[in-house]
Amino acid sequence: MKPLIVAATPFEISPSIPLLEELDIPCLITGVGMTATAYALGKALALAPTYAEVINVGIAGSFSRELPLGSVVSISQDTFYELGAEDGNNVLSIEELGLGKGTYFTSSRKAVDLPKYAAITVNRVHGNEASIALCQAKFPHVALESMEGAAVFYACAQEELPCIQVRAISNYVEQRDKSSWKIDLAITNLNNWLQKFIRENY
Ligand SMILES: O=C(O)c1cccc(C(=O)CC[C@H]2O[C@@H](n3cnc4c(=O)[nH]cnc43)[C@H](O)[C@@H]2O)c1
């Protein structure tokens, strides 16, 4: 069985397209964000034969300055950050409201030889010191944020399909400063990892 590679945008996966075509490995470009991802992946899983696993790849922002830009990491768990309620200056998670689950986990089949970190998934990228401080107080264990990861873990959990999420850090989570982002470095490192993983496992 083959894996399904899932990325939000074509530019995040383009260096690996020749290898994926050579090995006839399918690739799904979902569009940015949780809604686009849940729709595209849900439809793909409903229509397609069974996959060995889903491999979600993309760039991400890091809350931790200890992770150099360009680092490639595996996401162990991912939380729908905004899913919950505001309570004055505090936020309550969906679990704390007693309304369901907001955190989903990787379920890898193959060994992924990368450092593992917890992530959150957001609709709106953090770019304000006060909202970043609130997020870090609520989730001190979280190192990264993306805009799709939890939706991929969620869809795969519903289908009982193994899923890994690998992200390369393109920027720090801070007041928005796109000039300091290292998108090209992150995409190069991410795709070097992906091609090695595919060659070793498929
Ligand atoms: O121009 C901007 O301000 C801007 C803000 C967020 C993302 C982008 C992108 O072009 C990348 C889209 C893609 O990248 C992931 N990503 C990258 N960095 C972050 C982040 O700091 N927080 C959340 N997501 C991030 C995300 O998964 C998107 O799919 C441009």
C-alpha cells in the first residue's frame, strides 16, 4: 500500500513531486487552513482505496527560539487552539467545557527519526505579544503552530488511519515580520527529509 502525502500549498511540496510521480505516490494539496484541509482530506479518504498512512508535511511557526529556523520536527500531538470559549482574560478548551476533544495524536507505522514536539492549529496566525503570551500560558508545552495539522490528525483518527505530521520551521511566532521568515530553507529541509523517508520506506 502507498501513503498519501498531504500539504496545504503546492510550493511546500514541489521539490518532491518528481520523486512522488516516479514512485506513483499520491499527493493531496488541500489549501490553507482547517476547513479546506478537513474537506479535501475527508473527500479524498472517502473516494480512494486504503492508504498505508497519511504523511502531512508543511512549514510552521515556532514559539521556541531554541529551535533554529529550518529545523524539521515530527508533531506528536496537535490541538485545535480556538476550539473552546473565552472566559474574561482566560480561555477554556473544548475539554474544559465538557464538549468533546480538542487534541489529536500521531499514530505512525514507521519509525520517524526526528525530534517530537506538541503543536497547535490556528485559524489566525499569532502576531501580537498579548495573544502569544496568553497562548503560551495556556499551552506551555506547545512548541509550534500551523494552520492545518490538527485537522489532518482529526480526519485520520476518524478513519483509524495511521498519520504522521512533519513540519519545518519557517518563522518564529512573534509580531508579524515576514522579512525574517526562512521559507526557502524550511521547504528545502522539509523535502530532503520527505524524499529520504519515502525512499527508505516505499
Ligand atoms: O503573510 C503572512 O503573514 C502569512 C501568515 C501565515 C502563513 C503564511 C504562509 O504563506 C504560509 C502558509 C502555511 O504555512 C504554515 N505556517 C507557517 N508559519 C506559520 C505560523 O507562524 N503560524 C501558523 N501557520 C504557519 C501554515 O500551516 C500555512 O499553511 C503567510
